[in-house]
Amino acid sequence: CCFEVGAEVVPQIGEAFVDRRVGEKAFMNLRQAVHAQLKAAGVAVIDDVGECTKCHAEYHSFRRDAAESGRMIAVIRAGRADP
């Protein structure tokens, strides 16, 4: 809900993923955009935290805390869903 981009970025992600606009800025639904890309690439199972890292204080967020922010790591594992 807080992924703010300039108007020049919207065509690169897709107008369908714009949640709202404030002046020259657009707020993109980055989660939906990434899920759509992964599904188009054939990824069948997608698991994410389901929360905005800026809105939820338990996550580090440079957008929220600037230079005082800690760091996070993301993991992507490709493989079969069944054992």
C-alpha cells in the first residue's frame, strides 16, 4: 500500500497495479504485480508475508525509517512444491 513511484515508473509495472494517485505520485500494489509476473513465469506456489513493511513496525523499512533502518533479507527458492 505504500510503494510510491513517479509517473514514469507506472508503465514499467503496469497501470492495472496502481492503487491510488496523489499528485504526480502513484502508489502501486507491488505484491499483485510480482505475483502476476511469477504466475506468468509458471510459478505455482507463492508465499509472502502479506503485510506492508512500511506500515508494520516489526519489519525494517528504509521508506519509513530512512538511514535509521536496519536491513532485511529475502529468500527465493525454486523447486517442487511436493516432497
